[in-house]
Amino acid sequence: MTLFGDLACAWIMKTDINVGVKIAFVGKGGSGKTTLASLFLRHLAEAQRPVLALDADINQHLAGALGASEPETVTLPTLGEHLPLIKDYLRGTNPRIGDTAEMVKTTPAGRGSRLLRVTEDNPIYDACVRAVDGVRLAVTGPFGEDDLGVACYHSKVGAVELMLNHMVDGPGEYVVVDMTAGADSFASGLFTRFDVTFLVCEPTVRSIGVYRQYLGYARDFGVQVAVVGNKVSDDEDLAFLRHEVGADLLTWVTRSQHVRAAERGDVRPIDGFEPANRDSLRTMHALVDATAKDWDKYQAQAVEFHLRNARAWANERTGRDLAEQVDPEFTLGAVPLAGSGVKAG
């Protein structure tokens, strides 16, 4: 069931893909955002699209939703434990960064920085990325006992923000991030790192409340939010979502035996997903591929949140004025690729 129906499906088949896209899945805890993220990732993988998945949710359930066994999810390497490696690699020869100790989660890329592509060989991917059911996945790492009472979870996802600040996703490439639940994503500038944000919304008052809160925060930064209804049982559920969400409702997914089986640990092939629900994934895919890229805006927002963090805490913590890390003549995109060590796709 989709707003665009068969037209969206035909559009995907006929349209050339000319942009790479960074995609976030957000929503109230329990709304099904991780499940929808995993289904969308498996949809992209089946279409043989280059994709990188990042689990930035405190619960770290994306690997399991993709089909990893419980022992596998426990042994996956984490971005958090490899943060020194990530900083050292991304720093490259950037003269504005004197030492990796001066790099924080918001440090923007500049001339001399090493940039990342979705698919390439590099030390970060070698250490942290593993394939799960055909999807390349990196996880931030769970909230451990040593963190209780002394650490903010958003320090865990700093590696994700740092990587996205240095990520040049080329034509036909996708980066999909499962974000932490609710409005906690706004505790850092990470929410601006995406071209499309899918907000998964159940037909409930609480889920609508998270939608309104998220939309209110995102509006001032031009964040593109598309609502995907989930667990829609009947016409009353759909009417409720349409009334509360309006034009932001892109598509919806009905209650699914395929999903229920996955929740019992039986992760089935994506081609077994109910046809109407599979059409919803195609509608989401159509929106993603139709999204324009604005590298200047992307870099400007990275700089804005870096300066905010520098003033709020990072200058004091590092003993440096981190505004000096900003390269005013740099922007991600096609122009800096030649000198960055990153090969264009």
C-alpha cells in the first residue's frame, strides 16, 4: 500500500541513479524503525546496490534484524573500540588538525583529510565492517557497565558522525543509519547528516507526539522528513495517520507475518515480504533516488555544529580553539576527490 503505487515502481526501473544518498531511520522506541531499516537494507542488497549500514541505536538490534545470530551480534567489532584508528585515518595530512587528540565527533573534513566512499578498501572498514546477509554493517557498540552513570551514549555514536562528515557517497551508493529512538538524535548534529530521514510512525498518539517533536526540531535545518506508517491494521489506522501526519505520510506498512517471523528469530528472504508492503519499500526507494544532493549545505551544517560544540565543551576539553579546524574553502563532493586519495565512482 503506497501513495505512489505502481508509478513509483515503474519510476525506479526506468530512472538513472545520479546521486548517492545518506538515509536515517528514526521513530519512537518500539515503532519498528530498526525492522524497517533492516527490510530497506535487504531490499537494496537484493537489488545489488552498494550500501553501508551503520547501527547508531543504543539498543544495537540492527545486526539481529538483518539475520545475525545472537553469538554473531556479540562478537561484531565496534566503531567505539576503534575510534583512535578512525581519527588517525580520517585526519590524513590535514594541516588544521595538529593531533588526533584534537579531533572530536563534529570535526569537519578539510583539505588533506582522507575521505570515505561507501565501497572501498580502507583500514576502518577492514577493522569495523562485516557482512550480514549481504549487507555491510558497522555498529557503534553497546552501552557497557563501565559507561553506567558516567558516560553519555552520544559519545558512543561520535564515530558515526565523524565518518559521515568525511563520507563522499557517489552515484547509486547508499548509507543507511539506524538512529537512537525518539528525539535523542538531536543531542548532536548527527540528525543533519542525512539526505532523507524516514520517521517510522505507528497509528498511536505517542508515536504522533514523537513525529511532531522531531519535525519541530528538524524544520529549522531543512531536514527532509518522510513518514512511513507502520503496524497499520485497518482503514481506521490509516485514516488516523493521514489526519495527524497529512502530506508527510509517504507510505505505510501493514501488520506482517513476515515481520512476526523475524521477531521470532526466523529472518526470511526479502522476496517473501508481502507484495503490498514490498511496494512500500519501492516507494521509499523512489523518494531516495529522487533526492537532490547539496554538498555546500552539508558542509555548512557540519561547520555550524562543530562551532557550537567547540564553544560548548570541546575547546575546553582539548585546550585548543577548534574553530581553527574549519577549512572555509573546502566542501565535500566531486571537486576535492582528486586530491583526497578517494577515487571517484
